[in-house]
Amino acid sequence: MINSRSGIGLITSKVVLFLTLFLVTHPQLMTGDTGIQKASRQPPPKGAIESSIRKGIDFLISNQNKDGSWGSARNTKGLNIYAPVPGAHHAFRAAVTAMCVNALIETNAANQDPKVKTALEKGEKWILENLGSVRRANHDALYNVWGHSYGIAALVAMHNKKEASDERKKLIKDSIRHQIKMLQKYESVDGGWGYYDFRYQAKQPSSSSISFTNSTALVALKRAEQIGVDVPDRLVKRAFDATKRQQKPDFSYAYGEYLKLRPMRGINLPGGSLGRSQACNIALKLWGDEKVTEKVLDTWLDKLWARNGWLSIGRKRPIPHESWFQVAGYFYYYGHYYASLCIENLSDTKNAEYHKGQLAAIILPLQEKEGSWWDYPFYSYHRPYGTAFALMTLVRCL
């Protein structure tokens, strides 16, 4: 008869041996391939995407504030997220306005419609005048990091417009450099970014690095680099490393670094990671992670189509993380937008077209009667941000 200590040791050895043999005989688990079957949704009919995009654009024009921005704090529901005034709403409005401007530029509608051109001019003017003043709301709320990240993405889109003069391009690049400085200023001590600092509320945030916040910033920073703006290597490397620390062998990602030692918690499982893995995978790939192969992108796109119901159950629920796998509604259009960026990075044209069809088939039926898309009731920001995400997604499905 063995004693309890040696018995535990023997059991542990057997478990380790079993897991080792299992991974050796199932190498696909280390590449993100888990045998997910291809989905069978029918792609939308010809012209449906263009028609849907037009309705979405019309909604954004009708929903724009008089000052050129989008979104407000006016619509409350009694279940509002923590948002100290006024700083939190300055950040929300900046991020949402940047997304709407980006969407209108990417859909290229301003060249055909004077109403879109006017709306875009007002939106761009608001960004150049207001984005630079966005800061953290208080000691523990750092929603401004979203404004900096999506602000950079919008500014790059503004820079790339054919009609932008050299003088305007210089002004835009200066604004991008300022936003990068803000990301440096509000970078977590651990690298990357979090949108809360519930630890010590320090001058340099002690917030836990959040995987999808890092990815959002990394994608925007890569775009800035592509137009010749200097992006600090240290800033990128620390955010990259922080995201890698949250990456699991199957390319699902922890919600935040504070959960990396709880890998089997629902929100960290593949079902809970559906809205994050697309963003994290494309961000790491853009910055040179050789482990994020096209096979990984392809597999996680298939997971998104096959398991879309898990993500959809959380859509429009008023309480964050109340759905299965602790999914929050605001992951829905976010995840599908970054899925469209993954599709852009597939070299197999036939496979990319298949994924475009699946993505469009999911997004189109969810458009509201007035032309918007939304996934989480969020003051008055949800319809413009959801619509912006959907438009930037659909334009990549054409």
C-alpha cells in the first residue's frame, strides 16, 4: 500500500504523461486546428451588401450630432456601466466619432453623395479639434485608451484620402504622434493597456493588461507605421509580450492578464474568446508573430461561424458578461470587424471569398429597420459604434 504523498506523485506523473502523449498525438491543438467543419450559410445575393451599406451610411448621417461628433450620455437605462463624468464620456465620444469617420471614409461614399461629404468634413473637423484633449477620466477609469487607439485609426484613414493636401497630411501626422504619446503616457506598468486601474490608481497606470485592448492599439499603431509615423519599439514590444502572455495553446486568449492563471474559466475558453481571438490573432500577426499562421486565422474564422450562437446570445443583453461563457454584448460587432481583418490577410483567394460570404451572411440580417446595428445598450453610443463596425466589416466582404 502506497502512502498518500507518493500516491499523489504517481497520479501527477500519469496525468503529465497522458497530457504529453495527447498533445504529441494531437498536434493540431498546438496550431489552432481543432477540426471545426466549414459552415454552410448561403452567401447573400448580389447587391445585398451594397444596399445594406447604403442604409447604414444613411443612418450615420441622420445620427450625427450638430457639432460633428457621434454619441452622447443622454440615453440611460438604470444599468449603466461605471463612467465618471465628464472624462469617461469625452473618451467614449472620441472613440465612437473616430470609428464613424473611419467607416464613412472606408465606404468611399463621400465621392458620390454630398451629404456624406458634409458629414465627413464635420466629423474630421471635430476629431482634429477635440481628440487631443482626451485624458483618463479619474484615478481608476482609463476609457481614453479606446479614444487614442480608434483615433489613430481614423487619422490614418484621413491621411490616406486622395484629396488630402500635403499640409493637411502633416497636421494629421502631428495629431497621430500626439495620440501615440498618450498611449505611452497611459501604458500599464506591465506593458499594454487596461481600461481600469483598480490596483493602485498610480500616475502610470497599474492596470492589468487587457488582451483585446492591446490588440486594438497594436492594429492602429501598425497602420500609423505604414504611413511613415515612427512608432516606439518599446511600446509595441511590451504590448505584444503582454498579449502573448495571455495566449493559450489553442489561440484563445485570456480576457485580461489578471486571469491568465485561470485558463479554464468560462470567459477564457474558446466560446468566451470568440470575440477576442480574431483581434488578438491579427494584431500579433501584423507585428510578426510567426506562430499565428494562416491556418490559425482560418481555423478561428471557422470557429466564429460554427459557434456564432455563443457570441450572439450575449447580443443586446443589458448587463455585461451575463451570457454563457461570460460573453458581453459589446464583443459582437467588435469580434466580427477584426474577423474581417483576418480575412484580408488570407492569401488563398478562394478561401477568403468563402469567409467573406459567411461573414456577410451573419451581419446583414441583423441590421435594424432604421439602418443601424447594435449589440449592447450603451448610453447613446451603441448604435453609431455598432453601425461603424458593421460598415467597416461589410466593405471588406465586397
